[in-house]
Amino acid sequence: MVSNITFSNLQQILIRAPLCYYYSSQKSACLQEISSSYLHRLGPGQLPFEHSITNHDSTSFIPCMLIPHGAYCDSGPLYAHGYYWINSFVFDTALIIGTNHGGMGSSNVSLSPDNWQTPLGVMEIDTDLFNTLISVLGIQTIDREAHRTEHSIENQLPFLKHLRPKAKFVALSFSRLNDLNQGYKVCEQITKAINLYRQQTGKRLVIISTTDYTHYGPSYGQIRAENLSENEEHARIHDKPIIQSILSNDPERLLQTQWTTQNSMCGLWPSLIVMILSKILNNNQGHWKLLCYNVSSEVMNSGKDVCGFASLVYSNTL
């Protein structure tokens, strides 16, 4: 094992049941939703298996993504752009960083100790990475409750299982941290654990983080926002400076921009964490790139409400 604190002497591995709030619980229907996302007019236009793994057989670079966690029906094509991109990398495991919408659990940094069921089969936890993370972050970060009713990480798993059936993962969620200094300290700990994990296992890792952006319309509390085109423009205007902050790879700028604009993004800390990790783990040898941005009504018009969605990646190529 990679640490003195091991999963086996902590507790039994369980299987977390899926919520399936934002995609179908039936295998055939879920597969259709995923395929339709790739082939959608706003998606990549082809399935990921139709282009080869050509990228970057480098063992040093760790690719990172920041993608949506909305419903497949209104953000699936944007997920698809991210997973289409990540398919060009060889990897064994994904560290998936999500938000904690409900603030459940006892820690603001929470690791799931379980395998997770999906409509496409069970996603197994990478116990080597999990053990290494808890050896650095501490046993107090193990928290099933933080993940039990949370969808941001769960929504990634059918796409990941479809893309890499044998890949493993670790689920790491964040509630609001005290400040950015705490964020940097946590990232230093995560970096230490990842470097140790890679040295001792030789496995290749990707990092998948998730956020959605502006939520606007009558269902979100803006009861007078009845004009869809105006709501769409509101989302685009308010999301632009947030996206620019991420592309600048400046966590301080993103935090200040969100605070100033009060943008209703629901993954601020997962965004900040993946931005910091992308730079530290890759010695700042890369850049953030926007693959796509759309408001939900461009994917599926379902009334007056809109949500901004984007897929961004940390790449070592132009």
C-alpha cells in the first residue's frame, strides 16, 4: 500500500446508489443520452471512439477539466466536448472534484470512501489514490454524508464510464473554504499526495472538476424575468468576466470577480481548486482553454429559466 493509513483498516467499501436526478437510470436510455450529447449540433459532432488516442503520451503532464454538472438534456453537449478532449490522453484514474450544494457532512473537504453505482456499471474507487490522500489530508476528510445526496460528481460518472470502462476514480467535494490561503494549503496537500501516488504506482491521472455558472429566471427567484432572450443575454454578460478569470489562470481574480459580481456559479471552490492544482502539478506549463460556452436554452428550451454552462480544459498544447 502507498501509506500507513489504509482503506482496509478504516471501514468496508460500500456502493453508493445513484440519484439519477439529471440523467436516465436505465442503461439503454443513459447510453442514448450520452451518444446524443456527442452528436448534438452543439456537441463535438462525433463519438470519442471515432478519433484515436493521439495525445501526449507524456507521463508528466496532468490534464485538467472544468465542466458542467447540469442535466444531460440541457448541458450534455458541453460535457461531451470535455470528455471528447480528455479521450486523447492515456489515463488510469480520475480525481473528480465537485461542489457540496447542500453543505452536508462534517467537513468542508470531503472524500468518498466508496465505489459508486451508475446505469453503466460500478465505478470503482482507486484505493491507492484514496489512501494517499487521506494519509495527507487526514482521516477526518472521509465523509459519506457529504456525497450521499450530491449530484455534481455523480453526473460525471456515466460519461467517464462510457469513455473508459476500466478507469477508477476518487470523489473529492468542497464546501466553502475560509479563504484562498486555505485553498492553497489544501492544494499543496493534494499535490503532495498525488506526487507520492504517481511515484509509487506509476499510474496516470486526470483531474475533472465541475461548476455551472449564472442561474437566472423565475424559478431562480427573479420572478419578473419573463423574457427569454433578455435572460439569455443576462447570463452571457454575467458569465463573461468569470470565464475570463479562469482563462487567465488567476484564482485571486476569479474569487474577486465572483465576489464583486455575485455571479451565481455553483462551483466556485472546485473551480479555484482545479485552477491552483493545474498550475502546481504541471509547473505552470500549460494554459486554460475554452472549448465551449452556451446557455441552457440553446441546448433545450424549457421555459424562461437559463443557466450558463462551459467546458474549459488545462492543456499543454496550443
